[in-house]
Amino acid sequence: MLEKVKEIARTVLAEKQADGVLGLMKGQWDIIQPHIFESPVEVDALVIEPKWLLAKMAMTVLRSSREGYRLAVVVRGCDERALTELVKRNQIEKERLVTIGIACTAEQAQACICDRPYPQKLDCGDAVAGVDPFSIESVKELLAGDGPARMEKWANILKRCIKCYGCRNSCPICVCVPCKLEDQVWVETGVIPAEVLSYHLIRAFHLSDTCVACGACQEACPVNIPLMALQLSMREMLRETYGYDAGLDPERNSPILYDLCKEPAAGQALPDWVNSLRKDDES
Amino acid sequence: MKILIFACKWCGLIGADGAGKKRIQLPPEFRVIAVECAALVEPDAVIRAFASGMTGVAVLGCHLGGCRFNDANHAAIKRLELLKTLLDATGIGGKRLLISFGTAHEGYQYAEVVKTFFEELKTMPSTVAWTASL
């Protein structure tokens, strides 16, 4: 698989489809780091393991490079979804982006609790089936129990927070400047642990319809807060009610921004709590 | 018990006003914040209200299709419904957030909504786990 990725990267560079390929490089002393390969000769040092989210980096590169600079990125499923979301949110120009999609292995999918471990534009590797996050024990346990029990469980977990902002910084889609989490109005600054409700729920809600379930927040967290579990129920709700999955369709905007009657596509039922609307719509 | 009510200027607030004019007896522990439209109530504001110790938050707006700002309350209801999912997942309980559109235009309707919400909140478990850490 690695050879095939290198082959594609060389072709992309040789045919001038892109000016650079962003991928991982095994450099001096076998240190693996992200690198922009700009000539086909360099590509020999390209590696694809371990998983490293490059979406945010691609955005930074594209923003700071000259106009018309085209970048190819070696992406996994989550990376591709993140890039799609960034394009939708006008952070990246679509024309300047080329993707080289690689599939994850079954073990990796299991480790990430990923339900779509392959990109839509798959260039090498075979797509393996995803894992249903709600069938995983640890997730089940977090979302189990009635109100107060669950509340206490989450309160205890979130109290560990040291407010390093790692979850925000590592998230490929957290791009707002200025950030609400740094604003005294929303989250009290200078307090550790972070205000449990404000900090975590505001962060989680801001990503409700954008979260691509890449797990970067969780990986970055130094105190092992299972942040993905916060996101899962909202992703599930969007999928069930609107049939919307963040990052899959570049043309479709988030359903929570739009009106209820027009947004559901043909054949899709309106959520049952607005059924009365149907009459308004027909008249 | 503390309740925060975000009332849209065109419906909820008129109801609140009417209830006051009619001198309907209401439980005293609620505060009303007037907003131009229910869509201006960011979910973040609701979260912030819970964080500052509110037992319940209510968002009262115009009925769907009757918003002064075209489809603004459609977006609002979608957002807040999604927020309920998050509140449920963390155990606060989506029921602590009342989304009521087009039900509080008259004084007596408003009183009814507020009273029912109070009764419902009374039956819910306390928020000690969250507030202790604040």
C-alpha cells in the first residue's frame, strides 16, 4: 500500500496536479513528522503510519502559501471528512486541494472506534467495515444509567480537566477566531479545573454538527476525558432525524442552520416534533 | 429552584406582560429575559444559564410559521432540540430545557406554561452533582 501511495504522490507531482504533497516523512533518526514533498525524488521518504490528522495543517499551509498554490494531502477517512467540512466553512478553497485517500485497517478502526474508516475517494487500500460506537463497552457505560447517576459520572470525569485547550487546538474543525472558550463572558478564565458545564458543553455543542469523529480531541487530552462520547449522541441524532453526516456531502450544509420544511430531502420524514408543520407547508 | 425564561418579544413577552396585567399568581422564582427573537438565544446561553445554577431554562417563541423573521425560529428549534440531546447525554436531562413555540401568547397561557414547567422541575432530581463542582 505504501508503494502505491508513493507512486500516486510522484504522479501528482510530476503531472503538476499539485505543487506539493503533504504527508508524513521518516526523516533523520527515524523521526516521523509531517512534511511537504515538492519534488518526486523526495517522495521516497514518505510513510503513512501512524495516524496523523493533517487537515488543520493543510489549512494552515494553504492560508500562508502563495495564491494558486495547490496542495495534495494524504488523507484517511476522518481527514477527508474534516477537509470537506473546512471547505464548506470557507476555510479552504476547494480548487487548491487534492486528496490521496488511504484506508485504515480493521485494527485501527477498532482503536479509534471509527464508523467510517475509509475516505470517499479511496485511492489505495481496501475499505474495511466500521465499528458501531454504541456497541463498544466503554461508550455504553458512559451513556448508561439514569439522569443523576450519569450526571455524577460525567461531573467526576470532567473535573479532571486541566484546561490545556488541547481538545480545541487539536480539533481539525475548531477554527474560530476569537474563540468563545477564551472569553470571560462564556467561560470564567483563570480557573482550574475549567468550569465543568460551560467549557465542555459549549465546546461540545459548537462541534455538534461538524464533528467528524476523528478522535483527535480524545487523543490530545492529557487526562483521558472521553470527549468523543459527548459528541456521539448528537451525531446519532442528526443522522436519525435529518440523515446528515458531517463531512460526507460537500454540497449539503448543516441541517440545523436551515428551515424545517425545506431542509429534509425528498422522501425524508420531518422530525415528529414538528409534524404540525406539514399542514402549513401544503397550504 | 431558579428558572430562566427567554421570551421572544413578539409572543412570550406579550404573554408574560398579560399574565402580569391580569395579576395571575405565579411561582416567584423565575426571571424573564426579553429577546428580539427566539433564534437569538444561542444554545451557549442556555448552557451558561445551567452553569450559573439554573434548575430550568425555558425558551418561548412564536409558533412555527409565525416568526417575524421568516424562518428564524425553525433554526432555533432545531438547534435547541440538538442541545437537548447533549443535555440528555450528560445526564442533566433535556427536560430541564423547555422549548415552547406559540403556546404562551396570552397571559393565562403563559401562566399555564410556567406553572406546568415548575411542577415538572419539582419532580426532577437535584443538580447537586454539577453545582458542587462550580
